[in-house]
Amino acid sequence: MIKGFIFDLDGVLTDTAEYHYQAWKRMADKLTIPLDREMNEQLKGISRMDSLDRILALGNQTDRYSVEEKERLADEKNEDYKKLILDVTPADLLPGIAELLADLKAAGIRLALASASKNGPVIMEKLGIADLFETVVDPAGLKNGKPDPEIFIKGAEQLQLKPKECVGVEDAQAGIEAINAAGIFSVGVGTKEMMEKADYAVANTNELKLMDILKKANS
Ligand code: BG6
Ligand code: MG
């Protein structure tokens, strides 16, 4: 019996995954590192500093910067990103998400957020959906990022539910792996290829229908 949904944010509730890419792309260009959209798939769901480390590794620049310099680069990306999310409004919810959240509420299913983003709570406010979520996992308190299951296990705990009573929704490969490892039913949004490991996958958010998901998760 499913009692809770645990959502990723970027790329699931709103298209901020695109803004993360744009901000990282600008940083990568500056560092003369060839970041493209394919490589960007590997950054989805990954924390800010881990993303920077992956970009530096891509450019064979792993040892080029001190810890302090890397902090500065990560801050710079984040300032750039914050400018891109300034104008986020409820109209930026991805297609079908407002309906899905309304259906979940009507069904009495409880909601948690499991995003690696420290900007998550601000974006939820801007989207006008913060009040719908009972609890938000604080990414600053995590020992391990996705694909480790920690963030989804915490999400279930914060809802005081067992993993088996929850559904997790993700657009990142690392996120699907994290949900699966937590023993939670995984729903993926993305191409078949990217969402291969999801228990149930759809191509777009407007295909996320509560009844379809519950049928699959409870079967
Ligand atoms: C995840 C995104 O949700 O949050 C990643 O998929 C991002 O792309 C990560 O790097 C951390 O976000 P932030 O806002 O804390 O830099
Ligand atoms: Mg995401």
C-alpha cells in the first residue's frame, strides 16, 4: 500500500536541470573543458562539488585547483545559477506536475522532497508548492550523495513510512539507482535508455498519472 511519494526536484517538478547545465557549461567553457549534454547526464542528481570534480576530471584538471579555488569556482557557478532561477514562477512547473500533486493530495498520499540541491527550498517557494510537501531532506546533512540510497531512506524516515510504502520519482540515472537501493518503487522520467533501471518509466512528466503509477507499484 503506497502512502508516500518522494520527489526529486530538478528535471522532475521543474526544468531547473536545464539551468544547472547552462551554468556548468559557462564554467566549463571558462576552464576550456568540453562539457556537452551527453556528459551532463552524468551530472544530474550529483552535488555541486562532486559535479565540479567530474567536470575537472573530464578536462584532465583534477589536481589543478586547491580546495579554496574549487570552493570559489563552485560558488561562481551557483551565483550564475541563482540568476537563472530568479524568475521561476508556478508557471514553471513541468507539464502534468500540478495535476499529479493535486491528485496525490486528494488521495491523502504524503509528499517528501529528496533533492541534492541546496537551492531546493527556495525553488519550491517560487513554484508555489512548498506547502504541499510535508518534509524536505536537507542535502547538507548527507554523508553520501546519489546513487547512494541515503537521501531516499531519509525521505521515507522523515515521512515515518517504510520504503515499501513509498514511490520515488527521478530524472537522473544516479537518482533511480538511489531509489532502487533504498528499496523504494522507482519511477523515472526520461528516455528508455536513461531510465532502464527504473521500475516504471515515462518519457515526459505529463505521462506521470497517479492511477498508472499506483497500479504498477501495488502490483
Ligand atoms: C541536483 C541537480 O538536484 O542538485 C544537480 O540534479 C545539482 O545538477 C545538485 O548539481 C546540487 O544543486 P545545488 O543547487 O545545491 O548546486
Ligand atoms: Mg533531477
